[in-house]
Amino acid sequence: MNELTIHLRPRSEVPLYEQIYKYIKKDIQDGRIKSGEKLPSTRALCGHLQVSRSTVELAYEQLLSEGYIESRPCSGYFVAEVGGLYRLESPSRGKKEIPRDTKTRYLYDFTPNGVDLDYFPYGVWRKLSRESLLDDKAELFSLGDSQGEWGLRSAICDYLHQARGVNCEPEQIVIGAGDDYLLMLLNAVIGNDHKVAFENPTYKRDYRLFQNLSYDVCTVDMDGQGMNVEKLAASGADIAFVMPSHQYPLGIVMPIKRRLELLSWAGAKEGRYIIEDDYDSEFRYKGKPIPALQGYDREGRVIYVGTFSKSVAPAIRISYMVLPYSLLEKYRRRGAFLHSTVSRINQQVLQRFMEEGYYERHLNRMRAVYKGRHDALLSALKQMRVKFQVTGEHAGVHLLLRFSEGRTEEDLIARAAGAGVRVYGLSDYVVEAEESERLPPTILLGYARLKEENIGQAVSLLAGAWN
């Protein structure tokens, strides 16, 4: 080969040597320059391309280092024997093109997950973060208490007692980055020689987490008041995982009678526990907030888990677990050696956020925002001529539409998608596929991420699609 036809771009941000290197490399990969073929000398190529010799030498050195060419004494540069080892092809030659994104584009998405971050108090959080670092506190960058900082645990303790009726002391609280981490930590404390019962339908992520931790897991059917305690007793489980303040996804609020029945089940045999997931109890639109199940526990059987993901923001990744005293000593022996997974700086910011009243004001604001969307959605649904029953509308940030027989979730979801609206089926939360056949077709509509002014438009599209 006497020359290479390379079109260089002198004004490009890519250096000239790199343009030469990439061109030759691509020609070798595509087979346009064969193995064993001789390349032009550096002197010849720099003269042909009107660049400095050092530029060509840099390109050849890179090709040499990657093994695409080899230097033979007194002979020059040759393409290395690489073709027979592996077929090198550029994405545009010999390979299938990557398909374009064919996902449905939605105008509106009724996702039941997430929060509206437009109302996050960025200014306050920025101010508290800056002030937390003003004093050059070196200890903030060292490892702190494995359970979390005492100040934050005290603030959480005060809040839980006032707002949720939880009876606890700061020493019972463990702070971690997400409730999934805390549940894995709980596994280290109690061991996995237990059978865990989940509500049916349920939040599959937690079900799969315990399943992957080698627990024996099962589901227990629910009635209008929550987990059926008789079926729970018959399941042989010794741990019940429940969401009594607002069950996900059905939205059931467990009444006091069922809560006491559940506590009675736990107290009937040594070693039984209830894991209470109180993930979004802050948002309730009818009556006063229901006190936590833990507040009624007198025998130390309830393990209470809460999070700031729904009430503040998912990305701060701060959750907490309240251990009964019966498990506190086990935690200190088996789990206290694990360092906290939340930075001390973030813990201090959240502590001040709570202590200085910002958290309560933020909750009040978000309750008002979500209440407005909740009311707008219910009002718009009343205008629909489609027959369905609304359930789970008194708390949280989603509700359910239960349709009569003759409709299917698949058809309802497909018709909504055709109108540019994304909705979600209840069957996605059923662990066993055959069990979903027993449930009436049910659609979940979340409203946390939809602006109030858009809800009516989205429902109008659903009405047209489902008529």
C-alpha cells in the first residue's frame, strides 16, 4: 500500500493523530485493509496527508499498542494477523442495527409510584447543607454510630410518637439507606429460619427480597379488613409482613379489631413477629391518621419500618427501623458491627430539617397538593359513563378502579395506551399468576406525578378509550 485516503478535519476537537488512528483501525476491523498488508511509512504518510511526522507516529504507536499493526525491522509497518482470531466488524457492517426505541409514548402516566419533586424544598435543604459544613466539623467525615446519629434518631422518635403513636426510644431505632437494606440487616439479626407471610396481592419487591434471602415465603389472602388472620395461622408462618395503615396496592386501612387479632396471633407463640411497613401513612384524606400497629404492641412483637422516600424524596435514601427490645440485644451481637449506610452529613441535615419545623411544613404542603389532585381525580371519574367501583381512595397517592366481569385488565390497559394514557393492572402485584384469575379486573391510578390541571384531560382520554 502506497497511500491511505484519509479525510482529516483540522478544525475538529478530535486530534489529528486520533483521526488517523481511528480511520486505520476501522479499515482493519472492516477488512478493507487485510492482515499482512504493508502500511505507508510515517514519512510517506505525513507527506501525503500534509501533517507532521510526529502526528503519524503517534497514530501508529497507538495501533501498535493495541495490536492492530506490527513493526518489522528494516521493512516497515504491517497489519497484524488478527482476522482469524475473532471477526472484527464495525456496528454498521455485518451486524444487525440496534432497533429504535419502539416503546409507547404516553401523554399521561398514572404511575402509583414516586413523588412530585417540583415541591421539594430545595432552598431549605441547600441552606441546611451549607450550614452543616460551616463549622469544619471533621467528625462529620468519620464513621459514626452504626445505628445512625443519636440526634436524628431522637428527632425520628419524637415524630413517630406524636404523629404515628409509636412507642419507642432512640436506642431502638436503626437508620439505613432504604428499607431494603434494613430488611437485609434484619435478616442478620433474626436469621432466615422463619416462614414469612405476605399479603396477597402485595409489593413484590419485598417478597422477592425475602425469597432471595432464602426465607420460606408465602402469601395470605386478604378480605376487606386486611390479612386474614385465620388463613395466616393455617399457613404455618411465624412472621407476618403487613402494611396496616395503607396496604399496597389495595389501599385497605386495617381496622382496630383486625390489628388486635394480628397482635393476638403474634403473642400466641414465642418467636412470632409482625413486620409493619408504614411507607406512606403521612397522606390521609378522610379522618385523622390511623395510629401505627406498633403503638398497640405490648409484648414486643412488632418490627416497625418507615421511610422518608415518600414524604421527602426517594434519592435521600434514609429509612429507619424500630426494633422491639426483645431483638435489640440480638442486633447488638449480630448486626452492630456493620457501619451505617447513610452519611453523617445527610443525617444532620435531615435532623435539622425535622427539628426546625421544616419537615412538618413540607408535609402539610404536600398533603394539600395531593389532596387537590385526589379530589380532581375523583371528580373527573364521576363524569365517566363506564361502570366501575372506586376503592382505596382515602389514603396514599393512588386509588383503584374495580370493573365488573366482562372486561379484562389487558384490554383496559391496551385501550388506555392507545389513547396515550398509561395505567397499571392489579394482577402485576399477585405473586402466583393463577391467583390473579380470581381477582376482578382492577386498574391502579396514581396521581402524585400528575398536575391537577392535567388529570381531567387524562381521564377524558380514558373515558373515550373505555366506552
